[in-house]
Amino acid sequence: MVKYTSTTLTKIQELIKETGYVLRYEKGNFKSGYCILQDKKVIVINKYFETEARINSLLEILPSLNIKLDDLTEGSRKFIEKINQKELLFDEKPNP
């Protein structure tokens, strides 16, 4: 399990920023609590979500972003590896 702290949320937000996506927190009627605009690389999360729900939504989104591990900082790569060991979100091999 991932710790549901503001530090974890910050790490996930930095990771998403490194992928080139813009993360916004806004109100909306999202059935899943979030919306991804792939063409514009924008992720919108329900602004009324608390930290735990924000982390869960972002962890759900991460595998669909086609993250290239080579483009990330060392800290972000280690964070993904840590998440992957606990949550099994990503394939063992980096994306091409």
C-alpha cells in the first residue's frame, strides 16, 4: 500500500509534470473523479477530493500515460519502482 500523505501526493504530481502533462484541480461532474484530455496533455481531478482520493485517482491514471522511464529524473524513476513493487501498476520493461 502507498502512504496517503501530502508528500506522496507531491511526488506523484512532480512525476506527472515530468511527463509533460498539466495537472489541474477543478470542480466537475466526473463519474470517475477525474478527466484526461489526451490531445492537450491535461489531467483534471475533482478539487473536492481529499488527499487519499487524489492519490488513488492519480495512481489509476499513471499507467495510461505511457511514461518513458528514460525521460524521468532519477528520483521519479525510483518512486515509480517503489510504487510498482507495491501496486504492480507498470510493466517490468520501460515503454519504448
